[in-house]
Amino acid sequence: MLTVALPKGRIAEETLEIFEKIFNKKFIFEDRKLILIVDDFKFLLVRNQDVPTYVYHGSADIGIVGLDVLEEKELDLINLLDLKIGKCKVCIGIKNEDELDFSKPEIKVATKMLNITKKYFSKRAMAVEIIKLYGSIELAPIVGLADAIVDIVETGTTMKKNGLKVTEDIMNSSAHLITNKNSFYTKKSQILNLYEKIEAII
Ligand code: PRP
């Protein structure tokens, strides 16, 4: 049995479609159920940001998660394959009428991605005060909570609708297949078998 952590939402749906294609049968969660067992697979439906945690602690052998979440978590995991779904970018956004003022002694940046943000600005030797938020990040510059945001941009609609523009891209992201060292050792043939099947159809 392989336990697979999936992030609730579209990536879970698209991943299950990949499984349906490979195994030619239905993989559908019953309404509100968080566990689905089909043959040798047990799927766990978890929050996006929690996928690496389930895999790292061995509650799941493998997981599907955005590269941005993987970067942010900084856990010792094995990144096996880019599924090329859930494509998005992590960007810096500011108000349309603003410029990022590098001469300011300290810039306030709102984000839910603390580590990615810290790393990016420290590489550039820029002093930033990071304000941790859990969602609706685009609101922060509008109400004066922050000068800039670091956030996910998929279609760009949320920024546009809220009068923000992208000033810089920090990284590209898409959903990746991950595993932990222990599962990769003890269930290597099952994991590689699945890896090959997925790789063949994406
Ligand atoms: C994400 C992200 C942006 C939005 C980007 O938010 O934080 O707000 O999607 O998508 P777009 O470029 O297609 O408009 P999410 O929907 O996960 O909600 P959140 O604000 O609660 O994080």
C-alpha cells in the first residue's frame, strides 16, 4: 500500500485524473471524506501547506505539492518529478502607482511565505520587515499595512482587480511528486513503478 497526500482543490482533482488515466478506473473521494482507498493506494486529502509535513513524518509515503510550498517548508524530502500542473509564480507585488523604493531604510513586506521572502531579500542585502498573513495578501498594500507583498500569481487577476502590479518574479512553481527518505528506501520499487507510469503520460 502506498499512502499519497494530496492538496485539497484543483491539484488533487488533476492528480486523481492522472491516476484514472494510468489505472483506467475511477478515483473519487466521497463527499467530505478525507481518505480514499483504491486497490494499493490510500489517498489523504490535506491542506496544501500540510502535504510536506505528512510526507516528512511518514504518515504519507508520497505527496503532490507545489514547489513554492516545498521551498517554504525547507524539510528534508526527495523531489521526484514535476507533474507540470498547478503552474504559478511567486512574485513581488506593489500598488500600480508605486515603485519599489530600494533606498528606504526598511521595506514592509506582507506574505504567507516567510522563508522564501526572507531568503530573497537577504540575498539582495535589503532590510525588510516581514508581516505574516494567512490569506487575502493583496489587501495589505492597499490599506497601508505593507509596501509590497510576496504572493502566488496564477492568472494575475487578483492583483489586477486590486490595483496591484508585479514588479519581480521570485520563482516559478508547479506541482511536484515528493517522497520521504524512509519510504523511498522501503517502498522503492512501488514508488518508482508509479513514477514511471506518471512520467509516461504527462
Ligand atoms: C492565491 C494567491 C492569490 C491568488 C492568485 O490565493 O494568494 O491571492 O490565489 O491567483 P490569481 O493570480 O489567479 O488571481 P488563494 O486563492 O489560495 O487564497 P488566499 O488569499 O486565502 O491565500
